[in-house]
Amino acid sequence: MVFDNIIGPARAVTWVFDFWPILLSSFAGSLVATLLCKKIAVRLGIVDKPDALVKTHREPIAYLGGIGILIGLTVGILTGISHLRGEEAFGPAVKWLLGILAGGAVACFVGLADDIFDLKPSRKILGQIVAAVALLLVGIVPNLRSITDFFGWPLPHNLEIILQVLIVIFFVLGAANSLNLLDGLDGLCAGVTAIITVAMLLLAVHLATWGASEVGDPVRVIICLGLVGGVCGFLPFNRYPAKIFMGDAGSMLLGFTIAALMILFAEGISRWWIASIVVFGLPILDTAVALARRLINRRPLFVSDRGHIYDQMVDRGIRLKKTVAICYALAGIYALIGLAMSQIRTRYAAVVHLFVFGISGLVVWKKGYLKMEGLRGAIRKED
């Protein structure tokens, strides 16, 4: 049967239960930190003010939620490091974990600077590249030879290094900005990220039962649990009606961490990497639609509008809560497809994934989500 190999012989599924303190500590850390950040933001006037065009909330909402998530993730990762003591992979795993944490902190504070000072897009991109460098410095890069060897293509060492650098930067920029674009409704970005991360956790546990990587297996599980806990600790304050926003600080942190996970899944067989990308399908779809819509309608690529898929749902009369629930369901569908296709041959999975994104694009086009008119065409400030 196709799914007979879900559980491998190297580790029992219950192995992941040993990591439960990570989930608990990251959740508690984020919950307390978010509450404190809300009070600090209100006191210092670090708030997101409505503008009636793109930002349609009725009153100023506190920022700094991203800092709360970062604190939760940090607590979770440190808990994970303490759990690894004595294991053979302790040194390399700690190096990777601290590299991800350092890059996440850079992405978060770049986003925070944008929340407060409204940075130019070029400066935000530069900051995201600096965050990506943290991954490169600790050796978190994709295994390209799993792809080139499959096709029988020679890959010179220098070219391999150049491609790895470019791919890491591309994934960080893509994921960070995709989640930044998705952060437009109360609870949307945080909830979708939680769904994506849970799916990646299931994929990480599957790989761990097969002993896919002595270092990568615990690192993937620790990051997934830390991120889920951090996001879930923030979400109670961010669901409708939101009392605090994650801001660019949060969305860039989440995007960076998801990018790091996707690159970690590129450590071995290419279908694991492809599966993680499809799990991230909803943010990819929304970003692709946003770029295509702005190009078709000759609008600036780096200027906010109310034409995102979720904005158009609201403008078409769907209640905000229902819109968020629909997006959660869509994120779950992409996650399930990615997980299911991780269990079949790469060549067949790639065909299915192309079909899924093709159908998604067709539905977007048929439903008129590439149009910009009325309120949906409103333009106000840079993303």
C-alpha cells in the first residue's frame, strides 16, 4: 500500500512525546510576553492606526506581538537544547538551532523597525538577506545533489555553493514576504502559520521514525514545536477582535522560521522538500495572486492594496470570521495534499503538485480575484 511506510523502524512515534516541554514552555513564554508587549506598546504609542483604505480596523491596535512570539520561540528552542544534552548530535544540533534563532531575531527586529519607522522596501529586503546569511553561516543549505543525481546532471562544487546561497536567500525572502502579505485579518497569519507548522511537524516526525538525519530530525521537531507554541500563545490576543497585531516583526519572524524549516526538509530526498513547499501553499497562492493582479492592472508591486484573496472575500460580503475560517480550511487542504504526496514517488508527486497549483490558479481567475476595482483597488502605503 502507498502509506505502509509512514512509520519507520528507527524510532517510535512516541519519541516526539519526550519533547512536550518545548511546546508548553514556548506557549507559556509567548502568552506572558504578548500580554506584556501589549501593555508596553500602548504605553509607548507603538500602535497601528486605521486609515479607512487598507487598514480598516476602527481604532489603534497595539503592535509588538511579533516580539512576544519571538520570546516564546526562544524559550522553546532553549528548552529543546537542554533536552538534547548528552546526545551524540548535541553540538551540530545546537549550532543549527542557534543559527535559526539568530536569523529569526534579525528578521523580527527588521520588521519591528519597519513597524515603527516605515522602512523602504529595499532596506527590508536587505535585512531579510542578513537573516538568511545566519542560516548559511551554520550550514543550513539544501541538498541539491539529491535532485541533480536523479537526473544525472553534473554539479561542480563552486556552482553548488552559489546555487545553495541563492536558494536560501530566495526562500527567506519569499516566505517572509508571503506571510507579511497574508497578515491582513485578525488571527489569519498566526492561525495559518500554526496549521502549516503542525503539518511540518507531522512530516518531521515521519522522517524521524526512519532516522532520516541524526542532526536534522531533532532540530526539525524542536523548531516546529517551538513555533507552534509561540504562535498559539499569541493567537488568543490576535483573534477577532484583535487586541494586538504581530506587525511586520511577527510576520517576518514566522516567514523566516518557515523558510528555515523548508530548507531543513531539503536535507535529504527531494520529495520531502517539495512536500514542505506544498504545505506552505496558501501563502504562496496569495502572493502569486497579489503579484499577478498588480502586474495585470499595472499597479506598483510593492504598494499595499485591498485586493488580497481574503480582502476580496470580505468585500464580497463574507464575514471576517468566516473568511478566516475558509482560509484555515484552504491551508489545511494544502497541508494534507503535501503530507499525502510525501509518501509517493517524487516524479508522481511533482505532477500532482503542479496540477493542484494549476487548478488553484484557474479557480482564482474564474472567480475574478485578479481584478482590481472599487475598494479592492485602494492603494495607500508600502507593504
